[in-house]
Amino acid sequence: MQLFRCPFCGTRDETEFHYGGEAGNARPEPAPETAATDWARYSICRAIPRVPTREIWVHLTLRRFSSWSATA
């Protein structure tokens, strides 16, 4: 079991969190007019760098979003 540090209420169990995605990965807009190739590039065909990245997590108990660095 992992412990995550919530910026709002301190160290909490990992089961209280849900992964929200990579921070800075801009969704193609407007969605109804986006081509299938652009959606594939956004959701599947992205380069995954081997450097620290920013991730978005939601604390399910608080329903608050936060982001922090994750190391590769």
C-alpha cells in the first residue's frame, strides 16, 4: 500500500485517490469537430518521456484535484 500526501489534509491511503491523467496534456477542442487522428494522437500515440512529469490526482474523499511530480 502506498501513502500519498494530500496538500489539503496530509498523508492519506492510496485508495482515496484516483489518477486524473498527465498534467499539460491539452485535450483537442472543440471535441465534436476533432478528427479521429487527433483523438488518437491525444489518447494513444503520445511520447512518454523518461523524465519527471506532472500528474493530476483527485482526492475522492474531498473531491479536490491536485498535481505533483512523478519520477520515471
